[in-house]
Amino acid sequence: MSTIEDNVRNVLGRAEAAAKRAGRDFKDITVVGVTKTQDAEAVIAMARAGINNAGENRVQEFLPKREAVAAADAGFDIRWHMIGHLQTNKVKQVLGKAALIHSVDSFRLAEEINRLGGADVLIEVNIAEEAGKFGIKPDDALYFVEKLVDLPKLNLRGLMCVAPYVENPEENRIYFRKMKNILLDINKKRLHNVAMEILSMGMTADYEVAIEEGATVVRVGTGIFGERQQALISRR
């Protein structure tokens, strides 16, 4: 049975190879380990193996896990990401604890983050316009960003998407390419205080294709922790 260390080595190696194929510098790509359902010991093992960015979906799991990892005092500086849907009534609990919020998907949520002190955020785009998924419609992304520019404490860093679940990762290339084009179109507008550089896209099944199409952040759970731990949870 492979270990977290083996899996991390494999994920980083494949990510670096994908970057090389695309003529990109691997240093410009961040691999976030999706630690949902994992305990503090697993997070520390991941960091020890070489991935110290951890992504959490739920506030109620994120906060105690963050405290447990800190209490372990293992000598690793974990950079936490909030990657799941964030309710407005949970914003206060996350600010100052998550380095990056990936999932801003409504003006109300953006206003609340701004009101409570601000944060680095990504706009979530429902790139395939799938029913039941969160995110702004692709055609509304520029308009949505234009609405947010007057929120002075909201630091718009880029875009995020959750691509469809597919057997063949090549099927998602079109969506990743579309995300990159949306980012470029927004930056071409030269909106006040908006210079987006982060593209958070690609997960265990398709992160290599995402990197080839411009992802700067990929979110990998099963590839690091294995199928058994991740099988019953949402794919983010």
C-alpha cells in the first residue's frame, strides 16, 4: 500500500512534468492537498512529504483541525485554504485563518467578507454551468467582478472552478482553457485594483491537464490520501 509520502512524491512529480510540457516553471504552481476527513496527523505527514498547502471544505472541520495541527508543533507552517462553499454566517470564523478563500460566489458573501475586514479571495465560476454546483456563470464573470471593485477590503486574486467529473481528463481541457480566457479578458479591462493572477482548477483526475492549460493552483485529495478515505465525500 502506498503511503502519503509516496503519493505526494508522485503528485508533485506528475505536476512538474505537466508544467514542463507546457513550458512553464513549476515554481509558479501550488499544489493544495484537500484534507477533508483527514486528521491532523495526515496533514502533518503531507507537509513533511512536501505539500504544506491544505484545503478544507467545511468551516466546522477546518477550525479544530487547524488548531490540532498547530498544537502538534511539528515544525511545519501550514497555509490553509478555504475551498468549499462558504456561508455568510461563517465568514467571521474563517477570516485571518484561511490564507485564501477560493469560493466567493455571491455579492452578499463578498460584501460580508469586506465588512468584516477583507481577505484574499477567488471568484468561483461554474464553468460547465452544471445544475447543483455553486459559482458564477461564465458569461457573468466580468460583470460580477465589476460589481466587486468598490469593496476596498476584498482582494481579488483570481478565479476558481470545479470541472465536471469525467473518466477522460482531456474532456475538461475545454473548460480549463475557457477559465484561462475569462481571466485574461478580465485583466484586459484594467479594472481599478484588479490584477488577477491565480487560476485554481484541476483535481486528482485532471490536474495535469489543468496545469497544461494555465492552472496556478491545483487541489488534490484522493491522489494524496487515497480512495478509501475520500470515496464517500464530495469531489472538490
